[in-house]
Amino acid sequence: MIRALDIFFYVLEILIFVRIVFSWVPGMGYRSAIGQLIYNLTEPILGPCRRMLDKSPLGGGMMLDFSPIIALIIMALVSRLLVSLVNIL
């Protein structure tokens, strides 16, 4: 069970990093099928983080999107929490 959680969060981290790279390369972006797939898989995680940042004093109109960093931090915390809970059970 713990191994499955580790793999799940690892795959999500990789997808977020790939999305970051795709955002830097205009030609590869979201026009391709793989770009759309990565967008669809990561947007449920990054969207709420982006909205949270927009409402904070730090967000709203920033040139850089810090939502991937926030998402990775939150995912690391949730992953550790879930692993701890599984170990208790």
C-alpha cells in the first residue's frame, strides 16, 4: 500500500515537472495530444493552488506561476501524512 502511494505521488511530481517544461517551450505546449493529457492530469492539482495564490497577498498578477511549487509542497505533506496513517493501521 505504501509503495503504491509513493508511486502515485512520484508520477504526479513528474507530470508537474513535465508541465513546467512544456510551458517554457512554445512549440511543445498544449497543442499536442501529450500536452493536453498532461494538462488534464495536472490541472485538478494546480488549479486550486493557483486560485489560492491569486487570493493571497502574494498572488494576483505575478509574472511567474508559483502554483507548481505550492502543489509539490502540499503533495509532499499529504504523502507523508497518508504514509503515516497507513503505518498506524
